[in-house]
Amino acid sequence: MLQPLVWENDKIIFLDQRKLPHNEELFIAKTVEETAFAIKNMVVRGAPAIGIAAVFGWVLGKNQKIEDKKIYNILKNTRPTAKDLFTALDYMINNKGNAYEKAMNYLKNLIKSEEKLVQNISEIIPNNSKILTHCHSGALAVYNWGSAFGGIAYSKVIEKKNIFLWIKETRPRFQGSITAWEAEKREIPHKIIIDSAAAYLMSKGEVDLIIVGADRISENGDIANKIGTLDIAILAKYFNIPFYIAAPFTTVDLSISNGKDIIIEKRDINEIKNYKDKLIYSENEFNFFNPAFDVVPNSLITDIITENGFYNK
Ligand code: RUB
């Protein structure tokens, strides 16, 4: 399964992303509460995939005969930063009709956008390029291809471009290992680096361009993405390397004028203290802080690519 979830017989079947890259296990949600658990605990993750989970979670809530407002609140109170969750919930509450049909329409529209998005991304990827990415923005973060990684995969698989991919490990959740897992499936040559190795590679001329996803894009083109995105945006400016953002329009939030208003999720410090459920610090040793996203000002971004085209051009 190279998709974040499928809907089957009134159940959502998730590929459990907590278990990747070593185990391909399924997580089944039969209720809206189980769907909320899956989003909060990152069984499913990546902004657009969270939105898809939410629309099918809504169908489960309707099957349980829960009223709309309550379903909305259960799903809303999971993760605050990715706009797609709220785009999806607003779509379900503001449109009339059968919940399952609405959810399927949301998914179909997103798949159409994704296809156009990856073609647009591929336009800015030259043949023979060394690309750096951060976090995971592949099929499991959207549906068939992905956003940033999806465009890289499309340019390799469909357009047969010669590409090498540097993948930042992305502590503490190691989404980089999910990117590497997808890169293997797409036969994209790649290497994982620790997060702090990016400046070294750029200084050695080993990075031709950077493409990452986004969790929320404000009206002025500031973006929030996985913590550690701002670092490489600043480095890209210093080393004069093109820095691109790619996301479907479901990630765009025109109700906020700039990135300062984006709510940054702070996650459990146990994510830092543990590696794959093994404690790497003693129980009560030291203090920690775990912000999950940062904001990149538009002045550091070469362009934002959506299915509708290029934002800064
Ligand atoms: C995921 C993340 C991804 C974007 C991709 O964070 O930052 O880059 O969600 O989204 P997490 P898009 O793992 O915490 O969910 O496809 O809209 O660019």
C-alpha cells in the first residue's frame, strides 16, 4: 500500500506511519474517536493526508449518529498547524448532502490537484540535479504521489530525469526515514543525512535546489513547515540555492495575512527523550522543548508551487 489510507466497508484502513520504515502494519479506525487518535498520534500525518483522514472520520461519526458540531470538534482538537485539517472539516460542514459522497468528492478533487501539482513541480527540476528535502511529503502525506517529494518522484518515474536526493533525517519523528522508504520504492538514488549536515553539503556545492512541503501558507506567502525548514531556507539564501515550497491549495489559508498568525504545534517532550520507544535520556533527566513546525518568511522562498501555478512569479 503506497497510500495513507483506504476506505473499506465502513472502516478507514490506515498504513500505520508510526511503524515505518521497518514494519508495514495497518491501523483500523471504525469510529470518529479512533480517527482523531490516528491523527493526533501520527498514524496518519502530512497535511493533505490529515485532511483526507478527517473527511472519512466525519463519515464514521455520522454512522455513529453523532451531530455535526461534535464531530467537527473531535477532529479539530487533534493537531493545530496543518490548514488541510480545517479545509476538510469546513468542506464537510458547509456542503449539504450525503457524508460519504462528500468525502469521496473531497478525495477525488485532491487527487486531481495532486496530479497537476506534481507536473508543475517537475517543471522546476532540471535533469541531473541534486535535491535536498526535509521531512516527508510523499504519497503517504497526500495520496498517489505527494507534494514536494511527489514532484521529485514524478520527474524521476514519469519524466525519467536523473536525480539524486538528500534526505534530512527530521528529528524527533524521523519522517526522513519514510521519505527514504518511498525513495526506495520509486528507485530514486538517495542518502539520509543528520539534520545538522545540510550546511556542510551546501558549502560543498552538493545541493542544486531544495524542495519541501508546507503545512500552512498565509496570504503573503509565508509558510509553516516541519521544524528545521527555516534553517535550510536561511542557508539557501546564504549559499544562493533555489528554495521551493510545494503544496496543494488545501494548505493555503487566505484568512491569515502573514506567518506570525500561524499556530505552531508543541508536541510531547517524550518524542525527544525516546528513540523508537527506547528511552535515550534517564526518566527525569534535563528539560526539553518540542516545537513541531517553524515559519519561513516569503522573502526566503524562491517560489511556492501549487496545482494552480507559481505564487511568486
Ligand atoms: C508534515 C510536514 C509535511 C507537510 C506536507 O509534518 O511538515 O512537509 O505536511 O504537506 P508532520 P503539503 O509529519 O508533523 O505531519 O503536502 O501540503 O506540502
